[in-house]
Amino acid sequence: MFERIPELAQKFRLLRSRVYTSTNTLMKKAKTILAIDTSCDETSVAVVRGRCVLSHVEYSQIAMHVKWGGVVPSIARRAHEERIDWVVQKALTKARLDLQSIDCIAVTYGPGLAIALEVGIKKAKEISQSIKKPIIAVNHMEGHLYSPFVQNSKGNPKTDFKFPSIGLLVSGGHTELVLFKDHLVYEILGETRDDAAGEALDKAARMLGFGYPGGPVLERLASQVNNQDMYRFPRPMIGSNDFEFSFSGLKTALLYKLKEMTEEEKNKELQNLASSFQEAVFQTLMKKTKKAMMQTGVNHVLVGGGVAVNKRLKTTMRAMVTAQGGSIFFPSFKYLNFDNAAMIGIVATIRAEHGLYVKDDDTIDREPRLSLLQSSI
Amino acid sequence: MTRTITLSTQSIKQVINEVLQVLSSGGLVIFPSDTVYGLLVDATNEEAVKKLIEFKNRPPGKAISVFVADLNSCKKYVSINQKQSAVLSKLLPGPFTMVLPSIHTVQKLLESEKGTLGVRVPDFQPVLQLASSFGKPITATSANLGGSSPHYSIDSFIHQISQAKKDLIDLIVDAGKLPRNKPSTVLDLTESTVKTLRSGDISFEKSNVYQSHSAQETQNIGRELMQGLTKKYGQKPLVIVLKGDLGAGKTEMTRGIADYFEIEKIISPTFVVYYEYAICDSKSKFVHVDLYNIQEEVEFVHLGLSDYLKPGNVMVVEWGEKLGKLYAEFQKKAEVVFVEIMYERETRRKIIVNY
């Protein structure tokens, strides 16, 4: 019947193409992908099929115990070279597969620490040559953007992609707002000009006398005073007309505040200082995301990255997005917020569907400051 | 034969008495906590600790934290300075394991290779009562075998282990299914062990002193500094070590230096340790390093920083005083300039450049 109404048919087809009831179609032809991420201090390997993670192994699952009773007696972070073989093997064993059953290899080639990225790329090339299977090069930030859609081995959650969406990626190393237009099509709305949001939280915690990691500590202290904002620290660039972030000035504002307080006052005010700082960071993230929603008219929001495990951020973001009549998605499993190879594998699934394999392995090189724009098709 | 008793509000007193008896005689007890089920032994009894390590298949030398009744008792096992004490009193009791320097009053097997110990004051009355009546620290490791996930119910744990392991358990205290709280967050409150350099440690021929009143001015000083250095050293590999507290303006100075090479969009490399940038389409690289997160000297082995000391390359190292032993190597292979930025007041920084 649509043949008679061509415009409508066109529209319908467009709509159809945007709704990815993809699980089934994907499963039929889905490739088994071995994914490697060594972008910073996590050596992580996953085996995925479609959007399902068959296995995911990261060194720090053990490294957490390295200090606290682990398996491999090396305390150095970023010692990827020593660990990669072990982690690859473990991921295959957990998935009950051998290398021969892998259809392609996915690897993060940026952004990140050059020497760390190199280890993953080298390993991917090695495996690719030994089993004669192609490589898919993935941008680490794409991984975070796809992280809310990663499923466990049973195919849950069933959440489907919704395009276009706005992605807020917040971690210790990154803070950016992205317009996720369609599969593999990205536009950067704004990013941090100096410190990342997670870094700001960690450094504030350190200035207040806490160890690492600082995020969970600030979260708890803030909750003890109901996330009050007594100090009203400046929210840098909040009034700017773009979607850029800056958290370095906020860090300096906390420094100045602390300089004028005595030790006793500081200790008495720890909770309020922590809470006010956290609010300054989160309110900035919220306001810019809201502005992005209003200016683009897009009301699906994805939030990924380590900072997104913070309950305060989750609750307030959810409230804001819901009030705007939108929907919000977070990664379903906590590990997906942090650097992990599972999300890299899921991006590779989509890239494989588009036939985006690396043609010549020799051309893959690490790109420490790789931008999402460079990966947009 | 392992005995199982049930923990309920009525039975607390009796249960604690039984557990105390088992712990005193060197036994291994499975006990609930505010997070997951834990494996408890007397942390001062060598035989008991060895039994625990055998049970967990844990290689010796890997740390195990201890339950302590309150903040005051922590001081009997770890050294706590005033600042750390303020921090602890805000967070404890709670789901945190605090890593601090051990004062070696527990079994050495429980400490880390660095001589630190994890202490835990859980937000869970039965454990606190137990620790307080026992008067000694009790191990606080989760009830699981090395590498597998922790358990929220006795059944799930018992099903996972072999009979030989079961025989090692002396008493199980069953409190039913625990709420699925995450295992405790480990917070490292120890200071970095990286030896830091002071400008007095190194001798320089010359030093210049500048004053900056704004971020922009700090950038300008960086740009001019670079201009002078390129004139002086040409293509020699160059390292600029930046020292200064959080918020002093190190990244601003780096921006100025990078701007000289027309490199824009400098962002903080704290998380990844360093970012590299190409210098004007040449093969030379501008490397922006930040050692803020480096905790141990051994980490340098895996960073490959020395590989960048090649002609034409420029490296800026924030928190460069943490280079430690590497500093001598840098001096041998490159021209090193040591810049210290000092906070004087909100609108004034003193910048000392040592050549």
C-alpha cells in the first residue's frame, strides 16, 4: 500500500532503518570477536558475539587482589606486555573457545597512553597473522558510547539503540558531549579543555586528604550532608554558549578555599567541601547536557564512563532527562563504566556489519589523541 | 565436621561467644558483614593465618585486611597521622578498607610487600561487637577462593568448595542471604613511595625568577622560555621538569610551551600519564607527561619515557620531581631545565627556572 504514497513509504523505510530489533538478525550472522583494550592501565580482553559478551577478563580483577592477595606478583600498573598473553588465554578459556573459532580481532588504537596502546595493537596483529583473520580498529571513546548496549551472555538487557542520542562520556581521562547520530556516526558537541570530570573529583579528594580513588569517597561524604552545596564553587564555562567543559579552575577554587581555612576548620567541613565540589562538577555536566538536549531537540541520553557509577549523578541526571520528557541509558553492569574490552567488541560487531575491517595490518598505528570525529563514518 | 549456627537478633550474644571461643583456639570462621561473607581468624595467630591462606589458595606475600572494632583500636595496628585520622573518622564505620603503614603488630603474612596493612571498621554491629570483645584484630577477607567472586549466602559458597576445604572451616555463622552490597572499596591512604627531588638536590649553573599574576601570564612565560631554549639548544632533546602543587599552574605553563610549537588543545594527561603530539609535521614529538598518579618507581619501567629522548623531541614533565633515579639518565641523554612554580597568593605565583 505504501507504493501508492511514495513519501510515506520513504519515511517508513527511514524509520525502519532506525529501529534496530537487531538481536535476532545479528545473532544469525554475528561474528565471534576477540577484543583487546590496553588504552591505559587496564589489560582487558573479551570475547563477544553480536552484542553478547561471552567472556570478559581484565588484569585488575586480579590486580585489585595483587595488593590484596592476588595471583601475579607484580604491582606495576601498565605492565601490559607481561600480562596480555595471560589475559587473552583466560578470556578464551572462559568463553570455552579456542583461537581457531575467532572470526576477527578488535583492538583499541586510541585515545590513550602510546606505549600501552602499542601492546594491544601488537598482540592483535600477531593473532591476526597466526589465524589469518582480519582486524577491526576501534576508538576507545566509541566503546564508552556503545557501553549501555552491551549485553551479558544471555542477551540481557534487551535495550535497543535509539538514534539520534546525546552521549555524555565522563571518566578520569575524558569528558565529552557527543551527538550519536546513527551507528558509527558521531559529532562532538563539546569536550573538556583541561581536566576531566573524574580527574577533578580525584584531585579534590586528594586535596582534602583522601587517597585514591577519590570518587567513591566524595560521593559518600556528600551523601552524609544530603549533597548540600554550601560553598557554591564557581562552575567554569557554565554560561558559555558552547558545550565545552573546564574543571581546572574549579580545582584552583577549592585550593584557594582550603588555603584560607585552618586544619581544624577543614576537618570539620570535610563533608560540605566534598559535597559542594561534587555538586559543582555534576551541575555543570547536567546543565550542558540539558542545553544540548534543548538545542538539538534530541531527547535520548546515554551516559558512560567511570564517573557515571556515582549514584548522585545518576539520580539527578535521570530526573533532569525525565523532566525534559526524554529517556536515559546507563551501562547495565558496573564494569562497563570503566575501561573494558567488552564494549570494544560490541563496536567491532557493528563495524563488521559495515564491512569496516582493516585492509592492511601494517597501517594500524596507535593514536594517543584520537578523536571520535576521526572514527565517524 | 563443620558446625553451622544461625545469627538472629536474639542469638547475637550467644553466637559471639561461640565465635570468640573458636577464634581463640586458632579456628576459621565464616561470618557475615556489611558487604559479603568473610573468613575470620585471629590476625595475631600465625597458625590460624596460615590456615586461612591455605584455604584461599593465596600465595604468601599478598595482603589480607583486618576487622577492627573502632578508629581508636586501628592505631594499635597502623600508623595514622592527623590528616588521615580526620579522613577515617568521616568514613568509618563503612564499606571501606583503609590501607595504611603497618606498625607490625599483626601477623606479617597479612601485610603487603610494602609493609602496609588494610584495616576495616564495618558498618555492622555483630562484627564490631566481635572485634571489641576479642580485643585483637580479626582477618576480614571475603569468603571466596582466589580469583572467584564473593558470596552473599552460605549455600552458594559451600557448593563451590571441595570437601577438603570444608574440613578447614571450624564454624559457619549463617545470617541468610545478605543484601547484595559490593565488596568494600580499597582506599590507599599511604604516601607515594616515589622519592622526590628538590631543586637543591641538583646543581644548576643559572636560575631566573619570574612572577606571574594570571594563567595567561604563566602561559606567556612558558612560550618565551621555550623560545630561549630552542635558540640555546637547537635540536638537542629537551626536557622541562615542572614542579608545583595542585593548582599552581603547571598545565598553563605547558600550554604556553606547546603553543610555541603551534600545538593547541593540550588537555591534562594525568589519567593516561602522557600524551604525545607531533611537532609541525616533522617526525619530532612533543610529549606532555604528568607523573601525578605514579606511586612506585617500578612503574617507570613500563612507561618507556627514556625512548623519547631523541633529537628534536621536547618533553614537559609535570610532577617531574618524581622522576627520581630516572633524572640522572635524563640529564645524560638530554638538556634538562627544572622549573618550580610556587603559590604565593591567589593572584601571584613565583616561577623559578633553573638551567
